[in-house]
Amino acid sequence: MPLALETLRRVVVSDERHQVIWMAEDGKAAVENCARQAPDLILMDLIMPVMDGVEATRRIMRLSPCPILVVTATVTGNSAMVFEAMGAGALDAVATPVLGGEVGRGEELLRKIERIGKITGALSSSPAACATKKKVTGAHARETGPCLLVIGSSTGGPQALLEILRNFPVEFSASIVLVQHMDEQFTGGLADWFAAQLRLPVRVLREGDRPRPGQVLIPSTNNHAVMRKGGTLGYSPHPKNNYYHPSVDVFFHSVARYWPGKCIGVILTGMGRDGAEGLLALRRAGHFTIAQDRESSVVFGMPGAAIELGAPAEVLPAGDIGPRINMYLAGKKQEKK
């Protein structure tokens, strides 16, 4: 709608660092414009004529990949489409600002743009990337105690997570915590979306939770999920300078420090480097680690960074990760190809 376009334009240009290079009235026009002139970021609506935002996101990520932030008038009403768009490659989602409405709505959009700009490098001040491969030494694999499966993901994560979790039976022996980069207003809907398609119970992680076999927990906060001494789960605002929310690195490091039993750490598709150092910490603590391969990743940033560090013991397509986890829990070794 013209009013929505104008609202978004006004919010974007209110920050002098940003400029709007084109506007499109529907998804098809957005695909064509992006092919001609790719921007640093696309603000993508979901409900549009000719081509909706999910299909437009899918085509842009295939033909002329570009960072995409979903903007939607109704967060709860369009939650399934939000997760589809994120599975197709959108980085995050935010409610559409209202012209003449609360100032905070526009500020939230600008915060999202700022965060994505730092992750992609379009804005300076992103943390320096360390691509030095580190030698993995130290602890032997832990063979006793309960097993915890921790998975970190971002761009393209919802679909990859669904592909993996569908492999697990109701009597799945490990506890599961998923750390997906997503605003807290959407993660409750993500838990419901998973629960409707999986055999395992899924819910939002609550302060003081303990991992339970066969249960899937999803952090829902703009703070970081952490494991504390004694194996309880919760949230922390620290470190405040980490702009990934929730941070995979922060959670994986806390698990490596405090989880008493076996652990499987997995890094999936996503932009940036979050999770690479944390996965390395898990491997050094003697845990089994996996990274998604380039071919099946929507964006290879996060798993690629982990591979550069030597963090994963194995690199697999998304479709093979679930069966491999089942093999590991059954005590079977990977067959050599």
C-alpha cells in the first residue's frame, strides 16, 4: 500500500546514514528491482498482490541474494508466513510502523536495521572476524550422563530446524534447546508452529527450566539464553555488546562450562559468525559437534565460520543431520563414504 511504503521510507531516512534506492508495489517488482540494483537491505512485506513476500524472498535469495527484513502489519496473524520467509532466507521480522503512531514502532525498525547492518558489515563497528583455524585439543568425549542437543541457527533456520527435528521419535532420549535469531514477539509463535508439525513437545524456555529428555525449548527474549551452574536454564542481558539476540555463542559457551553430561552441538544456516566460537568450546569440552554444509545452507556464514575454526567434528547436509544424531545417540559410528 502507498501509505505503508511512505511510512517505511520516512522511518528509514530519519537516520541520515540510510537512503532508499527504490520502492516496489509488490513482490514481483521487488524481485526485478533487486536483480537490477541490489541494496544493502530489503524491507519486505508479506501480504502483497501479484507475488507475496514469502515467494519474493525465496526468489531473491535464489537469483540475487540480499539481506531481507520482513515487515508485517500483524505479527500474530502472519506468524506462519514469517517463519516461511525466514526459512527462505529472511534475517528477521518486525511490526510495520504506523504513520503518526507511536514513535517506538519506528525506533524498533531502526534498531533492527542497525543490528543487521552490523552483522552484514554494511555499517561499521561490527566485531572483527577471526578466521584463524584453531587446533582442537583437550577433553575426551563424555560418554555418561544425560544428553543435551543444542542447535544454533539464523537465516533459513526455521526450515532447516524442521527438517532435522522431524527425524526424532516421541521417545527421543536427548533434551533439546534451539537458539534461533528471532525477535521475542515471534518466538512464541515459532514454538507453536513447530509443535503443530512435530511429534515432540515444544514450548518457550522459562527462567529456571531444566532440560528434559524429548522436550524442545526455544528461548523467547531479547536477552541471551544461558545455562547456569547446576544445569538450570535462564536469561541474561550480558554481554550487552553482543548484538545477536539470543546469541548462540553465549549459550554454547555456558553449556560447555556447566552441562554435566554428553552434549551434541549443531550450527545451521545463518548470516554472520555467531556460534562458531561456542561450537569450538563445545568440541574442546569433549562434545560431539556438527555444522551444516554449504550446499544446503541458505546463508553459509555461521557454519562456514565454525568450519574455519575447526569447530565441527562433521559437516553434513541439513537432511542428514537428524539421522546422524539418532545414530550418535544409539552409539553407532558414521559410516565412511
